[in-house]
Amino acid sequence: LISPVKKYEFLIGKTIGAVIGTIIQIAIVILFSKYILHANWGNDIFTVLLIFISQIFMAISIGVGLGFIFKNENVANGILNFMIPVMVFLGGSYMPLDDMGSKTFQAITYLSPVRWVNKSIFDVIYNNNYSKVSTAILINIGVALVFLAISSLSFRKENA
């Protein structure tokens, strides 16, 4: 923060650095699971990676945004530790939610970006269906841009 860089350069650098680090981690997991564990990643690994990259961008942006909003690492981590299981549950990662609950509950599950990521990845891998890919990526990028905008505005107020 005290280095001679512009605020937006700091914010962009922090976000891009975390995204690149996480992309390397997910690439290792995918390669290990594909070639050692023989997991089925489908025939179009590029599209699957693109969806993951958009999700990584979203997750990093949420973390950075919450860090700037709460200005207390413990509070931001607490909020994230609450948000992650809720988003993952609503996304159907713990158990299938398609036939569970009321119409209201089903509508709520549509709010989870994880749901769109899961649906689009499974559709690409098992059905060669790309209809949900753009929706998943746009939702992830949209959420990321909202949190980056919040970060940017909070950063300006903090240093003004």
C-alpha cells in the first residue's frame, strides 16, 4: 500500500496474482485427476477450464471485496466461511437439489453461481451441451465486477 503504484494497479495486481496462483493450483488438480486418477473431464477441457477460471475470478473478487468492505481480516474470513457453504449447498454440491423442496426453494438455488458452474460443467462433460456455459461465465464475471467495483470505491474512500 505504501509502494509508488496507483490504487487501481494495486487492486488489479492483487486480483490477477491471486487468480494466476489459483489457476495453477486447479490445473495441477485437473491434470492429476485426469492422468493419475483417470477422472473423466470430457472431450473439451478448454471450456471446462474457462468456466473454472471465471469461477476463480469471481471467488477472488468476492474475497478482495469483503476484505475492503469489512477492513478486518477476521470479520471478512467469518463472512466468507458462512457464504461458501451456503453457495455450495444452493449449488447442489453436497446433494442434488433438483427434486427437493418447494418452487420458492428451487428459485433460490438459481441465485447460486456454483449451481450454474456445476450444471454447465456437467453438461459439457457428459452431454456436449454448451447452453449453460455463457450463463455461468457471465454470472461469475458479473459477481466479480460488482465486488471489484465495491473494492475500488472502498479503496478510494480509505485512502482519500
